[in-house]
Amino acid sequence: MIQKMKGTEDILPQNIEAWHFIEDTARDVFESYLFKEIRTPFFESFDLFKRSVGEDTDVVSKEMYDFYDKGDRHLALRPEGTAGIARAYIENKLFGPEHAQPLKVYYMGPMFRYERPQAGRQRQFNQIGIEVLGSMNPATDVEGIALAWDYFIELGIEKISLQINSLGKTQDRKAYLDALVAYFEPLSDQLSEDSKKRLKTNPLRIIDSKDPKDQDLVKDAPVILDYLSQESQEHFEAVKSLLEALNIPFEVNPYVVRGLDYYQDTIFEIMVDDDTIGAQSTICGGGRYDGLIEQLGGPATPGFGFGIGVERLLILLEDQKVEIPEAEPVDVFVMGLGEASNQLSLQVVQAARAAGFIADRDYLFRSMKSQFKTAGKLNSKLIITIGDKEVEEGVAQIKNQEDGKRATVPIDELLNDFETYYLQMTVDTSAIDKYFRGEFE
């Protein structure tokens, strides 16, 4: 038997409502901020991620799925969403005057990283995120953070907190990296094996190492906020002031660094206190990346974005007992009794669907008792029964499951005007009748 690959999951019908809740809520909240959805390919040129995410990052050097196709092109499955959108922005000239500026887009879909599978982290994982391209205004940073914050509130996620930091401009970070190397080199024998390698390739990643040995050393390491230029300091102060104006609580944490090379200036993480996915775990992260578009061959364009892991959200929704909206109840269930009813049952259920109702029928010629059980599980409002007698007489039996109202109707009329019969069977007309008879006070 062939089984699914390690690090992947089947999303089964009985679990899909939680996915729909997460995705539909994202669309509702994001579009209320006038963000529009964008969809980019699942695979891109390897060089796109090498140049944007960074050749020395763990994502590119260790985790990315890359391969050569039959045309000997070096490709990679997307490990994150920003690089592909940056490529699409340049290639499709989305900076042109015919496009609203700044460009505000959101995305959702699968990403791929080769890492050890664990709760909320798979090799094929799903991400929801936003990108804003074309605005240097610190209010853009805060709008993005506020959007993420509002999204979690709308979902019903509790115990969230916001941590912010600034990585400064490219020259600020270079000075900071030099200071980090000067600090860690004399202590290199005390670093973890991974951090010893990062000291030579990407020393910034030592700051957010989870290894206890590294964390003890990081406590006394230089902090990036001491190396910011005046321009970056002013931008960061404006971000803090605007967050305060929106009453969004935050903590400045100089040890938030993010793992991708394209970030600069404002970065942030939204954390949740929940032992299920690890105390103080990140459920959203992002920041500003003003040099990325230019680095990839486009015009100088500021950018800001964030990403949210869907699998972690699913765990949180379950752990925090967030109520997931139930699927819409079925309006009509057609019970066909006997093979002679097969054609009429199909015609009736299709007439119901054509009239705009959610409808289904039995296809297995099961007993009346079994079909009633199915209709009950579906919370069907109306049950339409068609048996041998009904086929012979050209009628159907209709019952309202909520109030017990029954009727026998001609099949031809039901097929020609299903909506009228549905309303007759489901709308309470007694109040309307009383109104016209003057019986209301």
C-alpha cells in the first residue's frame, strides 16, 4: 500500500470546516483592509530564493526542496511566500500607474521545507500572509501589524502578545554583525555546533538560537537597537507611537531577529502563551524589506509583510476550544424508495439546487429508516419522499422536519417552481395573516 510522504497530511472532509473558518475569516478581515488575493506558482527558479531569502540561511542551505527538471533548470518548491510575490510584482509591472499604490495583496496556500515534522510543523505546510509594496510610511508597518492582530481577535485566539524590534538599514546591520562576530569569536568554543557555523555565515541567527548554551551567551551580546542610524531610529519611534495610538499593546524585544536576509527596519512577532505548541510560541511574524525588489532587478520599492502558519492555528483553535461555525444545514433531502424512483429523485434534487437550495439525495437505495438517519445527521429542513406509489401517481410527499408540516404535491409543479413550494413549506405565514386581519395590537 502506498502511503502519504513523511511530513505531509491529508485534510479530510470531517476536518475541513476548521480550515474554511481560518481561510474565510482571513478573506473577510484582509479584504476589509482593501487587500486583494494574489496566487503565485508553487515552484520557482532556485535563484529567486537564493537571492532573496539568502544563500546562507537555514531555509535555503538546509530546508528547501530543490531539483533540476527535464530542461536542466534548477527549480525549488517555494519555502515562503514573499519572494514569489516580489518576482510577480516585477515581472507583471505591478508598480505601474494602472495599479493601486501601494499594492496590497494577500496569499494563502502550501509551502515546503525539509525539516523534522512535529506538532504544527510539516514539510508541506500552509501559510497565510500579506505583502504591501510601495510605501515607506511607518503607518504601513502598523497597519500590517493591526491587520494580523485583528485577524487573531476575529478568530477568537486568546493570550496573544506583540513583540517588535528594528534591524535598521543594511549599513546598520553590517555594523551590528561586526559587533556580534567580535563578541562571539572569543566564546566560540562555548557555542552549539549550529551556532559555530552561523558565526561564519549568518551570525544574526545566533541571537534566536533555541540551544540553552547559546541563549546564556546571547544575554550579554550587543543589541541591534544600539546600532541604528538616526533614520531607522525615527522610523522605529514612529511605529511605536502609532501602535500606542491604536491601543495595541507591545513589547520591544531586541532578540527578535527573524530568519530571512531580506528584512530590515521594523520586524515583529505575535506570540501566544499556550503549552500545546510551546510556551510563548510565535504564530505570526514579519516585517519590512525595503531593498528586496531592487535586489531582484525591479525598481527601488519599499515593502512590508507577514506570514501565519495555518497548522499552528488549527492546534490553537482546538486547544482554546474556539467554536468553529457549523456547515450550513441541508435545505432538502430527497428520499427515493425503490429503483423506480431513481430518475424522479434525481430530477427533484437538481430542481432544488437550481432554485438555490442546498440539497442531496440517497443513491444507495437504502431503507427508509437509514435514509431518515442520514437526513437527521444533515439537519435537513425538508424531506421529500418518492416511492413506488408516488411515481405511479406523479406526486411527492414533503415534510418540514422542524414543525411537522406535511403536503402532497404534483411532481411536475414541484419541478417547475421548486422555490414556491419550498417557501410554502418553510415560511411561517401565520404572523402575516394575523397582521392583515388586524389581530396585532
